[in-house]
Amino acid sequence: MTSYRQPGVVLTDRRFTVPLDHSDPGGEQIEVYGREAVAASRAGEELPWLVYLEGGPGFGARRFVGTEAWLGRALREFRVLLLDQRGTGLSTPANRQTLPLRGGPREQADYLAHFRSDSIVRDCELIRQRLTGGAPWTVLGQSFGGFCAVRYLSAAPEGLKEVLITGGLPSLDAHADDVYRAAYPRIERKVAAHYARYPQDVERARAIAAHLAEHRPESAGHRLTPEGFQSLGILLGTGSGSHQLHYLLENAFVRTPGATELSDTFQEAMRTAASFAGHPLYALLHEAIYGQGERATDWAAERVRGEFPQFDAATALKGDGPVLFTGETIHPWHFDVDPALRPLRETAELLARRTDWPVLYDPERLAANEVPVAA
């Protein structure tokens, strides 16, 4: 273990060895990383543990500096473990550079099937035993981390003292189709609110989408497409996202005596926003987190979008309607345009077709839950 200091906090690097497949504890092992944080003024005390489960899937725990954001409040009473869930951050990586070492797409898909919330919770239980000596701990789950927390309540409530969930409460039995049928109308309302706030963005968005459809430029190997542009709507899910999107659109074009083209600033911002280089599991497992039982997810967001033709940019450009942005959705084309995902296209297809997902939630056990939960 390595310890070091930032203002007001002592940080310790912790690494844990866990089974890839918890049903085969003697089989292949992987590493899970956690960053322990404790208030410098309380570093020598025996404090209860709080484990933080980041959103995603596919993101490592937030890299805090000192006691910023909620961490400062937590450190008043907890020793905090900022967990890089399996496959993320400093844990054993799963990306275009490492997954081909597993073999072909089938082997890669089988490997990634072990990276959902059920396995993450089993990791947490092994880590809890090692850190707390068996005492239950507090879980803070953000977004997908909340999905993991509900799985934890279903599978191992004895390990939990209390649960805090921010923005991530899963349906216990809904299929991914149901999720997106509810999501698209909500996204449409978000886009309408943005255009009402910034009406000048309607024509800007149409001009950008038309330019992308005609020219199909590339930025650092990433193909920029109308669909990729629409995906910038993910910004509308944040508090200041509408304003950020507006500022991005207003700087989209550079006009020269000979032509009008997309600015380097805009192209780089779009590439950065659309790239999954830093979090490929988000794309690979985004719909798999809803998979339960024998029904495949089968590119749910792409199929369900067909029920909402107003989201088709090409149709909008043929008429005079607005180009609608999309939200947290993953589509097959992501694996065609993004160089970080392109080598994993067949793997993603196999995950989308998979029909043997374990059930994640136990409604009866959850109904009888006695662990304090705040969401």
C-alpha cells in the first residue's frame, strides 16, 4: 500500500485480488483498485467505512482533489473507499488494447459478461471482509452505482449498514425496451426546452447536421456524423448542460473566402464528447445492465428509436423540422465511427444477442428489506 497526502486528506492506494467468475473462486483472478480517503485530522481513528460506487457502467471512481464536493462531508464521519469497479480506472482494464488478448469476439463477450452489477457486488463483499473484519459498511451509489446498490440489497444485505443512492434506481423487471420507450419522450421534452431557451440553436443544429451528412469529416480517426452530433444531447441531462450545448453550437463554423467549414474547436469538442476511449465498457455494457433472463437486449435503443421517427436527422433535414438531440443511448453505429470501439464491434453484437443473463434483483427480499436506504 502507498499513502500520500492532499489538502486535508490522507489517501492510500489499495489493490484487491478477486475471481473473474465468482462461481469459480479458484479460477482466473483479476485486480480491483480502491483509493482509501480519510480526513487528515482523523487518520489514526477507527472509523466506519463508506464505499463509493461510481456511475457508468465503465467509469472509475471520481478523482477528487482534497475534500472537494461530497467527499468533504463524508470524511467527517467515514473512512471512504473510492472503488474503481472491475474493468475501470486502475483495476484490471477491459478495452480495445486488452480484450483481444482474451481471444476472439466470443471469448471477449463471455469475459465481459462478468462485469455487471452482480459481479461488482461480489467484489465488494470480498473487499468488505478484508477491510472491516466482517462489519457492515455504508454504500453510496451514483447512477449505475445505485443499480449496484439495489443489487447489493438483493444479494447481500447482511453486508450493508445503510445505503445512499443518487440518481440510480433501476426497475426490478423492466426490459431495456421499456426503459427507452420512457426515455425518448423525456429526451424530446429536454430538447424542446433547450430550443425554447436558445431558439437560434434550431437553425444552427440543422446547419451542423447537414454539413456532417454531406462531408462526413474525421477528427483524430473519429468519424463525425449527424447521429454522433445528435448524441451531444447527453449534455441536457446535467444542470448546466443546455448552456454548454449552446456555447458549443455557436462556435461550430469557420467562414473563409472560399468556404464554410466546421471549426477545429467544434470538431475536437464533438470528438471528445462522443469518444469512448476512456470508458469503453459504457458502450459495451450500457444495455447489458438491464439484461435479465432469456430475452436479449438486441440494441434496444436503436430499435425503439424507430418508434420515434422525429429523432431521425435525415428526415428532419428533408423538411423544416428541428434536429432532435438524443440522450444516454448506445447504437451499433458507435462501433463504426469510434476508433476505440471499432475493434470491438462483433463483441458488442454478441453481447446484444446474449440470452443467458442472470436475474439481478430479488423483489421479495427487497420488499422485506430492513437496511436503511435513502434515495
